[in-house]
Amino acid sequence: QVQLVESGGGSVQGGGSLRLSCAASGYTYSRSCMGWFRQAPGKEREGVATIDSDGSPHYADSAKGRFTISKDNAKNTLYLQMDSLKPEDTATYYCAAGVYRTSCVSGYNALSELWYNYWGPGTQVTVSS
């Protein structure tokens, strides 16, 4: 049974940092693509950062230069280091897995949700000004 569990969310002042983690189980983690998505109140869910099974990262423009996605295959854990946080980063952050897909890139869209078939319950991030 595939399971994804996020942790590390919380409240932080603008300019601060948080590190999200996603513990995965129930599938071959190293052979799957992973991603972080977020949804703010009243807005659609959007891709933040994704990573292919070979470690190739992809970022939303809003995340470039501030967020870093990484994974530890030995620990079956995905990370999102978020620095220089802004109030507009406030959202529920979700971890997702494209199980047994080496890449979840869809055409030219590296942040598409199309190939993600498992999702975590989410963790709240609140950034105050």
C-alpha cells in the first residue's frame, strides 16, 4: 500500500525558512518521480517543484532561487527546502508520487499533475509579513 506523509510545515515570518519532508512507503521509491504541489485558499492547486527518478529537478518560476527539492533514496524521503519565504507562499503543501514513472514531465509541462497517482494529506505553511 502506497503511503505518503508530509511533515515540517508551520508558521514563519517572511524571509524565514522551512524544510518540508515527505516519507514514502509501499513502492520502489528510487524508480518513481516525485513532486511538491500547493494550494492556497480560493486558488487552484499548483506545482512548486518536481524531481525525476534520476534526480533532475524542475521548479515553478515562483520557486526558482528560493526553494530546493531533493530526495534521499536510502530513506525513501523527499524534501523541499524553502528559503526567503513570502506571504504568498502560504498554502497547504502536498507531496505526490508518480509511482514507477521515471519522469512526470508531460510534454513541455514539468509541473503537470497528470502522472501523479498518489498524494499525501498535506501540510500547512503560513508565512506572515
